[in-house]
Amino acid sequence: MNLICLTRFLTPYVVIIMLELIPLDFLQPGQTAEIDQVVGDPSRVHRLQELGLRQGTRVEMVQSGSPCIIRTSGSKLCFRRSETLGVLVKAGGHI
């Protein structure tokens, strides 16, 4: 089901929220964002949260692609693309 079909069933407010969230790996180098949610397999979600990728955490994309490198809380972390697809962010947060 695509977004156009979904709009018939969702309020405008919900559609706007859906459009604001993007996977972490969609950020461009130098772009910042705030993590909104981490979704997926519970063990993978737990691992990412242990590494500091939690709701409200601010991140900066240092190098996009696979592997990608992000900066958060003074540390740099490296991930495969498949690991960051479940990390949904709001672009434009400030570090």
C-alpha cells in the first residue's frame, strides 16, 4: 500500500508525522537529526540502544553509504546500511 492509499485512512496529522521520519541512512554527510524511534527485531533494537541510538538522541551523519559513520554524544559509530534502516529520525536536529 502506498502513501496515497494510506491518506484515505489516516488523519492529516498522522500523514505529516509519517513524512517527517526517515531512516538514519538517508541523511547526507554533515546533516543532523534526532532519533524518533528504533524499530525492528528486538535483539537488534536492544543492541542499537545499548550503543546509544535511543529516542531523543541527536546524531550527525559523517559518512553516508555502507558502512555509514555517525557522530553522537562525542563518539563516532560505524554501521552497515541494513543496521540503520530501523532507526527513524527527524532531520534537522541540532548536535
